Amino acid sequence: MPRLSQWYIRSAFIYLFLGFTIGALLLANKGIPLHPALWGWLPIHIEFLLIGWLLQLILGMAFWILPRFWQAPRRGRVTGAYAAFILLNAGILMSMGARLFTGSGWWLVLGRLFELAAVLAFAHAIWSRIVSRDG
């Protein structure tokens, strides 16, 4: 397994752990009210599980498993996949920071743009592995 896939999958499991921990706190808050502001963590819980865990796990497995038609020994342009890893994690952290620390929606928009740029950079990096030499 390539080192970049390991990074994607390890960080995906970190987000899974954090998402489940926040979810457990939210569930415990329903039974025993701990703090009313704890419900503000619900969007962060969703962000960690959907984008942090699911998307990163998908990207890590895709980088590892996708075929390498005519580039047998190499994986193609990996710079975009590395940039996608950095952009995706930065976008998740910006979105989390927008929910926690500021009332401004600009950090949330910027975080979503980073996440979109990460998906586009990853798609550009693996496109040559999906499309054959002829087309």
C-alpha cells in the first residue's frame, strides 16, 4: 500500500474516532443534559463523519486500488493527490473552526472551497489511471 493511501486511511480513522466521540457526547446529552451549547457540535459531528471519515477513506482506497493501465510501475501524477490530502484536511479544520470560534460564514465557505479543490485535485491526479491511453 502506498504511503499516501496510509495517510488518507489513518486520518480517516482519526476523524471516525472524533466523530463517534462527539456523537456519544451528543447522545449522552439527550439523556443527561450536560450543557445546552453541546448541540452546536452537531454540524462538526456530521462534517467529521461524512467528509473526514467517509471521503478520506474513499480517496485513500481509490489511490491504492485504481488500475494503472499503461503506467504499470508508477502511479502517475501524485502531486495532485498530496495536494488533495492537504486541502481536504485544511478544509475540514476551517469548517470546524467556523462552527466553533467565529460567527462569520466566510470561514465555512472557504473550508468548503478547499474541500471542493481537494476533490478536483484528486480527480486530476488519478484521471490518467482511469482513462486508457486511447481516450
